[in-house]
Amino acid sequence: MGKLLDNVEAKEILENNIQEKVKKKSVATDIASNNGSKDKQISAKVNERMYGLFTQINKAQGISNNSALNMIISRYVRENKGILKEEEEI
């Protein structure tokens, strides 16, 4: 009887873990999909030396150039989104 109870408990724990993983995947999928919006691609002309230093800094931090640019753009938008609110008030 004790062995059967252990098996049932182990099965319940396994099922709970699977359900939690599915929930986590769902959240990750939602974030990655950006609610169905498509990612935008940009290009920029930059000084070769600055680009080299930018790349070296990112490698030292363990992040990609794309991730660093996304962080820079996010910070810029966060710091300047008040400008849009001011324009709407006019």
C-alpha cells in the first residue's frame, strides 16, 4: 500500500512539473511573439572604430550587439516617451 501511495504522489508531482513547464513556455512564447507584431529591422552607418569598440564591450559583457541595441532603444524610448504625451496635449 505504501509503495502504491508513493507512486501516486510521484505521478502527481511529475504532472504538476509538466503543467508548470507548459505555463512557462506559454509565457515565453507570448513575450517572444510580441502579440503578433513583427520585429523591425534597422540599419545604420557607424564609424568603424566605434563599432569595433561597441562589439568588444558587448563581448566582454556577454551580450550580442543586437541585445545591446535593443537595450539602448528601450532606454531611449522610456526616457523620452514624455515628449509624445506633451505633443498630444497641444
